[in-house]
Amino acid sequence: MTRSLANASPAFDQKPRKASLTCSAVLACLLATSPVAARALPVGQALHKAPVPAGNDPLPPALQDVEIEERLGAKLQQGARFTTQDGAAVRLGDLFPGNRPVVVSLVYFSCPMLCGLVLTGMARGMRETGLELGKDFDAVTLSFDPRDTTKIAAERQRGYLQSVGRPEAKRAWTFLIGQEPEIKAVTEAVGFKYAYDERTKQYAHAAAIFVLTPDGRVSRYLYGIEFPARDLRLAVVEAGQGRVGTSFDRLLLTCYRYDPASRKYEPYALGFLRIAMLGVLGGLGLMLGVFWRRELKGKAGRRDPPPAAGAGRGPVPRRGKEGPAP
């Protein structure tokens, strides 16, 4: 099966050349950000499918289960073996340093539109978080298409590292290819369900990225093709379990919670109330401490006896035996 090199170049380096491709992008965005389900049709199918009567499911039977089933806390199979963009064989566990979170994306490199949008949004979000790739967190992109090659993986890595502004950070954002069994081990662990459509020769898949803890457990799912810097930063700090970010970030996590309905970090009323209560209690404690200290000083002053008469006048000179001097 021949795949064009045009499809293999990063999405941010291409501009739509035809009206149909523009329609594809719009449709992909709508599908990726739908609050109802994290589903995405292959672009070819979305363009060429005939109108479906109301009430009928537009998806073919083979694509009915394309979705993401959240499995928070699930751990990736650390022993699964893949090949990096440089052709090196690695265990998945080698890419989890143990002291910082990892942002993972599942794509296929010949995807005509949606995967490029996901990676572009991921790169933009990582660049704008204020966190440093390779220091505060790492990133891994795995192709779920066994036909992808190291050559196209290396092209993707160069393009997206340049987009992040860290072209030298090859070890910080690794692009992987692999065989079907190992790929399935990862996608099933995170609940990422996809399918190959023989009619369009494309994959149907969801649009999301996954934030994992330093030991490889799923901490947060972020959906769509745009990942706001605040949400991505909070997700990374949350996954870092106190190792990443500032004290202010951890304070923000007290006031914000991830809302599965909106798929964003939203203000958390109880968190704000908790902070306010702590502030009030802290203020009361400070006031009581000041009053208590003053009271102790007052009691100490009342217990001290008054000085004796003549005290403080100095010693009285003694008169010698020979009497006063003439």
C-alpha cells in the first residue's frame, strides 16, 4: 500500500490545497471536540459518506466501538518493546525516568489531518505551559500503524521539536513505531479503541492525549485537538505528585478540579472555601498568639517585686578609722 510523502510531513508545515481538505479539517475539529463522545471518523469516510436518515447511526458496524474508555490509574506495560525514530530498540519503561511525568499521544504518521492537529495542539500546549520539556516532563508519541517507519518518525520528531522550540531535546520527546501486539498492549491499557476502515484505507480513532505519572500510570485524559496551557500544566503538576511545578501550582490544584463533563480544569468551590477557611483560621491563630504573648508579658511584670528603697543609688562609701581628712 503506497502512502504519499505529503501525508508524512508535519501538519504545521502544510496548508490546505483543496476545498475538500479544508472541509476535512473543520469536520475533524468538530468530531474531536464533541462533548458527547471522543470519536473521530476517518477523513475520507467523513467526506464521502452519503447523508443518513435521522435516527440512524452514521458509523459502519466495524467502527461502532471507536472511542476512549478512561482507565485512570492503569499502568502501561513497561516491558513492551518498540523502535525509536533513530532505529534504537527500547523498552517502554526506559522512557519513564521515574522522577517526572510523561505526556503520551497515540497517532499514526500517515493520518491526513486529525493526528497532525493533535500533535500540533500538543506541541503548542507544551510550549506555552511554562514548564520545560526534558526537565519538568517528557513526551512520547507512539504510532498505532505497524506500517510506519523510522524515517517518517524522525521527520515528525524534527518538525514538532522545532515547533516546541527545543530542537535539541531528542531524548525528551521520543517518537516510536512498533508491532501490532506491543501497540495493542499500550492502546488497551489506556482504553484507546481504534479501527482500520478497509473502504477508506484510513484509521478511525479518537483525539486525545494522556498524562502519565513518573511510574507509568494514567493520571489524566485531555481531549480534542487544542490543549490549553493551564489545563496541560495542571495535569502535568497533578501527575508529578509534588515533584513538578511550584507551590502556587499545587495551591491552584486545590482550587481547580478536572471536570469530566467539560473536559477542563474548572474552579472548585470547595477548594476555594477550604483556602478561605485556612486563611481565617491562620489569621485567628496569629491574633491569639499576639494576645497570649502580651498576656504573658503582663503577668511576668506583675510578679516582679518593686525595687528596695535606695536601690539603684550605688554603694555607700565607708569611712576610714582615721576619720575625715583635715
